[in-house]
Amino acid sequence: MIPYGEDWPELRRYVEGDRAAQLVARYAQARFSALPNVYWCISNDGDISPVPGRRNVDPPTINQIGRDMRRREAWGTLLTNHQRRLQGYSFVDAEWSDIITLQDRDQVAGAIVLQYRKLGSDPVVLDEDRYGNYISPAHDRYYFRRLMWANLLSGGHATYGGLNTYEPFEGAKGIRGIHGYLTAVRDGRLDDGAADFKHIRRFFEEAKLTLVGLEPNDPMGANDGHAVKVIAGEKTIIAYLQNSDSRIAETADVRETPATGRLHLPPGEWRIRWYDPRTGQWHSNPNGSQISGGFTRDFEAPFSGDAVLLLTLP
């Protein structure tokens, strides 16, 4: 992500025709757009408002810059904008916008992703929630594990903020600059909030699944995303049983008991498999490998903690 920054007068000078501001924007786009790991964020952490203010930027300014960048964009590099926490995304319908970028807090049920999926058709990214070192939750590893699974099964994805990699390197014992994740955790500069992310990839690789054709379906799990998150297709159901000991996301920890959940299954003979999201291990169902659908069924994981339930039809 390469934002123009938080200097809102620069944005205003651009739309007012300032040649230097426009040349900077054109040069940056020409220089970096061809790189495969770049997308453009027009403003960062601002209030989208027509009212003058230190961190305010009006919608017409963002829209004009977005349209100009889209017109100049030869490589198809993605464009978005970033707003202050809890303020949503103001450019869902803008023709230049490619990503719905959100900043919120405690979205462990994926509610804001579900909300914006209904409003627009672009990918939804929860770009900022809590961080490993800023407004950090009490139980980092569980919080960020459930944040990732919940938002993924809501049809979007979250990101993880740890070290301040956008700032100059501060030295071996600092928390600023580029540090390896495992090294930072080992040295006590970062909690282990991202420890279980690798198991998400492993789940999909070993199950030979993608999310193509699957849609969020929390009503199948009693419509309580804090308890059970569901995404489903014609022959596949993925349910994440959060097994939290509290509804307060900041302080909640996982219960060290088998996760339970209730799902209303479509008709069919469903194959059952369990996946432990903190170990990456698969488990067979102790009461048989299949269950008949067409009914509301209760499930209990064969291990303690939160759990992922995979149901498939032949």
C-alpha cells in the first residue's frame, strides 16, 4: 500500500490545479504502478467531510483524484481510499474504486464485512482492527485467529497489524521498522497474534477448497456470528465455532472445552470433518463420518477450543 499521505492541503492543491502536486501524483503512479505488490490508497485515516478541518477531506476531492488515477492507470493497479476508524467507506459506488477498505474495531463476528458486501460488489477488506502492539486485545492469539476466520467466512478478509514497519528501523530491541515476525515474537517485541494464520492456508490446501461459489450464511447457524460463522455452497459448508468465554471481544479468551454449535443442514448425506485452527490438525467425527441433512443438527468438536467444521456432499 502506498498512500499519498495525510497532508490534506496537498490533496486540495491537486484538485485546484497546482502543477507540482499533480506532477508528484503522476510520477508516483508511473513509477510504482507496474509493481505487483502495490495498490493505491488516495488518502489515509481521514474524515470524509465537506466541512474544513485538519483531517477532513471532501468527497469531490477524493473522487477527482480517483478518476484521474483510473484514467492514467495503464497496469490495472487497484485503487481505494482509507477512512478513520468506525467511519465505513464512502466510495462504494465510485467507478474508480476497486476495494472497499474499512477501519473498525472488535469485528470478530464479521458484521461490517457482511454489511458492505450488501452495499457493493467489490472485495471487502477490514484493513485495520486491533493490532499486536496498539489497542491490543487481552488474548492476541485467539483474538486474531477468530478475527481472520470470522471475516473470511463473512466473504471478506482482515489484515494483521503488528510492528510499525512503515517507520524507520529502530534497532534490534525496538518495535519500529522491518523485523521478521518470528524473530520479533521470540525477542518479546510482539505478541503471537499471527501464530495461527498459516493453518488457514493449510485448511484450504488440504481440503482442496476455495471460496469460489460459497456465500456467507450465518442464518444456517442461528444467525449469531459471535458463536458460529458459516459460509456455504451447494455441496460445501464451512462453520467456525468460536467457543468464546465472553461477548466482549477485547478481553475474551477461548474456552478450553469442546466447541458446540447448531446448524440447519440442507438435505443430503453430509460428510463430516473437524479442523483445529490452532494446531492445523484434522480430526474425524467421533459419532460417524456422515450425517443426514434436512434437519437442525447439534455438533460437538472432538477436541477443546475453537473449531472449524467442514461438511461436504459427494
